[in-house]
Amino acid sequence: MSFPEKRDSDSAHSPSSDEKKLGVEAGGFGTRGHGDLGPDPDAGLSEEEKAKIDRRLLWKLDLRLIPWLCLLYLISFLDRTNIGNARLIGLEDSLNITGGQYNAALSLFFVSYSLSEPLTNILLKRLRPSVFIPAIMVAWGIVMTTMGLVHNFSGLMAARFFLGLAEAGLFPGINYYLSCWYKRDEFGIRAAIFFSAAAVSGSFGGLLAAAIGNMDGLGGKRGWSWIFILEGLATVLIGIASFWMVFDFPDEATFLSDVDRQRVIRRLKADQQSSAEHEEFQMSYFWASVRDWKTWLYAIIYMGCDAPLYAFSLFLPTIINGLGYKSTEAQLLSVPPYAAAAILTITIGYIADRTRQRGLCNMGVSILGIIGFAMLLSAKSPGVQYAGTFLGALGIYPCISNTITWVSNNTEGVYKRGVTMGFVIGWGNLNGVVSSNIYFKRDQKSGYRTGHGIVFSYLVLFLLGGSALQYLLLRRENAKRRRGGRDYLSVGKTEKEVEALGDVRPNFIYTL
């Protein structure tokens, strides 16, 4: 089996007549070799009528899936980062811990969180989303509630460890889950909307902490304790509701009629996604991910935005407090940068979906973050430094969802994609250990230059540099495939065997 000659150009080119026959385009491959799409429930309708039905179906999916999943991630990010707000209202003094011990508690979360992530998508696939996601939510809600009852450093460490363990499956799981519902050029904006919940949680978390802090002394407990208890109980309740609000994969989703289910599966097959079909787990999928160079370069890119993300979200209240603002003012001033980041995250998701230039979007946005942290490093004025936090947020948050979508677009195969996303996200989150240990109280007088400098380096070397390298390598690989340089991989293979190659198959063109 062989393929027509491909042209040497980037993913934004207009497909040749041969490529149109194959359906070759960025982030996908043609209908040839994928098998029958199955019966068309809309056969006989005009293209205009089919497009109208498709829009209505997509709107139905969005309303059923996106809002609730956004709420789950908002709660998740709130629960992992609210310790930064609790610090401002007496956590360290009450538990009699040092700044170093506080940072150790932050670090331990990322150890259990990161080491668990590569396996969580396999569990999600095998246990079903409607069971796995609600179960882990109830578990971490219980842990979060007990964190408000700890009395010493050991208790805080134990709570943070189990919180990381329980939360590990949500972010990679939901991104993987959404990638199994939407076409490649639809996924980015939805992943961006989903991740914008993290930025919203930053805004919401500051306001909530300022309000809950007024409960200080109620029931004999400090304000920081009430933050953990109330937010933990809310998580448990939302987790229980999720048993009815989270649905399974398209072929088993109960909110779809048989006809709509058939439509969803057909549109995924037309987009050449294996997620449209059942696939039994084999260790070969795991090793395919491990041996893929893209997995590790994406992991480097993701650490370039994820480590700054956690440094920013965990320490923004502390940074603003260090500019001379009081505790409550610092909580409230942390809201606007997050709100701006949420808006840009969704905007970049839309632009990247339309242009399919995810690498260029990463590079452009990262420059904003680099400028922001350069301002934090060099400026003396609190006003200029506060402006730097805005640019820092704008340069970090959009790259998280854009990078995850980039990984998903360029990794084919149900289990390979799940394992790859687990590795990438897990490695990025492991760098949260670094993020947890770069801002110290003793550096407050120097303006936290050490912390800002490390974040600046991550943005330049790993996010900007890694994205540029990945972009160039994928562009070179696409050119080679269009010239027929990979056609030998299909020689002597049946269509089914070629299909099983996933993103290695000769006519799979990567999204740049």
C-alpha cells in the first residue's frame, strides 16, 4: 500500500488534488484506510440540512459536557491552590511551621500527583468516566475537609500527599475524555474554556478567601481552617452530584438518542479518530508512547508553562503582599490578573483552532509572560510590578490548554493518546516541586528575585525554546511525508495494519 506524493510545505498549505482524495490535512489523515463510516442516518438530506443538524448536535454536546466539567476543574484547582490564600491568614503561625516546611508541604502534593497521572487515563477508560471522575472527587473532597482539622506539620503533609493522589486523575482524564468527543479542530477552544476555569478559580479563590477569612474564631477554628473545611465539603457534594452529571464515552452516553450517538461516532470516524471505536489495552500502546520523541519534547514544553503556572498560582497572593499590600488587599488584587488570563486563554483556543498553528500561538503568548517576569525582576515600582503579574498570567495560562490540545492533535490511538497525555501532564506537574521551593520569605526584601528568575528561565528555555524546536521538527516531518519519504512504512501492510500505525502512518500530517 502506498500514498501519492505530498508537497513540501507547512500545515497551512492548500491540499493538492491527491491530498484531497486522501483527506490529508494538519492533525489528521484521510478516509482511505480507516474503514466504513457506517450507515448515515441523514442520508438523502441536503448538505445545508446536514450542517444544521451537525451544529445542533455540537451545541447539545457543549451544553451537556462543558459547563459541568469546567465546574469540576474550577473546584480542583481551587482545592490545590487555596493553601496560598490560607497562608496569608495564619496557617504557618497556627501550625507552628517554617517557610521551608510550608514549601515542603506544597512539594509533596506534586510528588503523589505526578507519579499517579500516567496511569489515570487507563483507569478512566476501564472504569468509565461516570464512575472514575465522581469517585476521585469525593475522595479528594474528604481529604480537603480533613486538612482543615490538622494541628501540626505532619498532619498537613499527610493531607497534601493524599490530596495529590486523589486529584491526579481529573485534569489529564477530562482532557483525554473531551478529545474522544470532539474533532481535532473543535477540541482546542473547548479545552481552553475548560482550563480557563483554573484562572477563574484564581479570581474566585481570592474573593472566597477574603470572605471566609472573616469567620476567624468561629467554632474555635481559624479562618484558614474554615477555607479548607467549607471548600472540601462543597467538593464532596459536587462529587456526589457528578455520578449523575458526568457521562460515559460517545458509544455509551445515555443523554444521546441512538441516532445522535451514531452521528457522533460517524463524525469522529470521518475525522479519523480511533476514539470512535473500541480498543483493547495492550502494553504495545504504552511503549509506543514511551518511544515517541514527541512525547518527551511535549513534556519539556509543558513543564515550561506548568511550573510557572504553579509558582504563579501558589504565590501570587504572597507576591502582591510583598509589594506592600495588606492581607485582604492582596487577596482581592490577585483577582484581575486571573480574569484577564481566562479571557486570553479562550481567545487563543479559538485562534489556534482556526489557524491550526498551535506552536506559533505558544511562542507568541510565551513572550508576554517573559516580558511580565522581566518587569517583576527589574522594576522597583509596585505599580509596574503589579502590571508584570498581569503579563505573567497572560503568558502562562493560555499555553497550558494550547499545549495539551497540541499533544492530543498529534497523538493517534485511544490508549497511546491517554498514556502520552499522562506522561506529559505528569512530568509538567512534577515540576510543581520546583515551583513550591523558589519563593521564600527571606527573599521578600529583594523582591523575590530568585523565584522570578527561575520562572523567567522556564518560560524562555522550555516553553518558548521547546515550542520553537517542536514546531520546526514537525514541519520537517510533514514535508518528508508529503514527499513520500515515509511511504515505506506502509509497504506490504493491509489497510487495517496501516491504520494501526496511528500517527506514524505515512499520510498522517501533524498540526504545527
